[in-house]
Amino acid sequence: MNSLLRAVSIGIVATTLTVACSKQTEEPVGDTSAIVEAANVEWNKALNSSDTEALALLYAENAILSAGDGKTLVGRAEIENLFKGFVDGGVHNHTLEVIEVGGSGKMIYQVAKWSAQGAETNGETPTFGGITTNILEQNPDGKWLARSHVWNISQQ
């Protein structure tokens, strides 16, 4: 009887340890919606005020960005150059409308609708938009930075 009790006890302990160790160790992020909304406000403010340096600092040092053209940019310098070209070309009034957010631990994501206006030409101001997906990562200082940013574009 002692052998059977010992075997059952060992089995229960082993099962409990296996289940406990297999559980995700990442804590859920507090309020992903609030984090994403705050990041979006900061992002829109930087772009709409033509501050491409501040905009680039919202990305991780080795972030990857794809602007829907089949190419990727890596790092803040390339990302800043892209946005400088946009700003110099008259892109303004950028907005984001969140569709979905999620994540856990130090990674969260958003899917959003975006829109912006271009420079006025012949009395018309073009409007562009599309869908964007952004993965944010919390750095050791607690700041959320874009790790990956991908979007598509269509003239509206």
C-alpha cells in the first residue's frame, strides 16, 4: 500500500510540476488598448509636426518597416529617411483608427486603419489610406517601441 501511495504522490507532484512549468511565464500586458492609443498619439504628433527624428525614435534601433512596396527598411536611419521623404512630399493629417490590439509580456500588436493627406495639386488634396500592422516591444526602460511596422496603401 505504501508503494502505491508513494507512486500516486510522485505522479501527482510530477504532473503538477509539468503543468506549472508549461504555463506561459509572460504576464499579460495591463491595458493594451491604452498603450497602443498613447503610442498612436505620439506617432501621429511626430509625423504631423514633420518631426521625423522624433518619429524614428519611436522605433527600436533595429526595427523593420515595409511600406507595402515589397521592400523592407531596417533601422532608425532608413526609417527616418522614408518619413522625411513623405513629409517633404507634403504628407500630413495622418490618423489611425484601431481595429484590434493584443499581446502579452513585452510584446503587443495592433491592426489599424490609417489615413493621411498629400500635398494639394491643382486645387485637390489627395487622401490615402490602408491597413497597418504594428508590433510594439517594451524596452528595458519601459518604453514601447515599434519592432515591426507593415502597411498597405490605396488612394481614396
